[in-house]
Amino acid sequence: LAGSIDQGVRDLPQRILAADLGFSALGLTTYEMAFLGLPCLVMAATAFNAGVARSYVRRHPCAIDLGWSGTLSVAAIAESFLALSGDTAARQDLARNGSSSVASETGAVMDALRFLAGCGIEQ
């Protein structure tokens, strides 16, 4: 298994499309991964976000919630990663669930972004 941890990349969609499995701290990238069909392991960066992560996974069954990073051991993270990386069928199910569940909300998200931007972008 090859991999890298990069920040601030300009080719994120291409990287997501080329990957088999991702990690996310529950930011916007989590939705990007889901939309592009990349199954991911979610680790909440704060105790508050742990609840948000649980809600996200219930609403979009395209990721596995590992819980709050402050309570996770390296061994637990590695075990979850190895289990999912070795289960092609589970990754395929998560990928299908992600692209369909997030895509169904794309219109509402775009409407909200247009409202927030106040720039009158037409659909």
C-alpha cells in the first residue's frame, strides 16, 4: 500500500479519484470524498465534532466513524485502516453510498452557497 499525507494541494479531486481509501477530520473534504466515491475513515478533531461525525455517517453511510481523535490509539486507527483496506466489497459499498447520498443534496448545498456569497450565480 502506497500513500502520502499532503496539505494545501491544488489537485485534490484528482488525488481523491486515484485513491482507494481516505482519512478525514470531518471538514469539507469529507463531502468531496463522498461525492467522488472515495470511502473514508473519519476522525473527529474535537469532542464536539465526534457527535457531528456520528450524525454525518448516519446521514451519509459512505464513511466509517472512528470517533474523537483524542481517545483513539494509533493501534485502533491502524486496525480500522487495515480492516477497510482489505475489504474491497465494503469499500465499494461505501463508495456507492457516498456518491448517491451526497449528490442528492448538491442542489441544496449550491443554493446555500449562492445565498451566502450573495453573488447571484445562476444555476
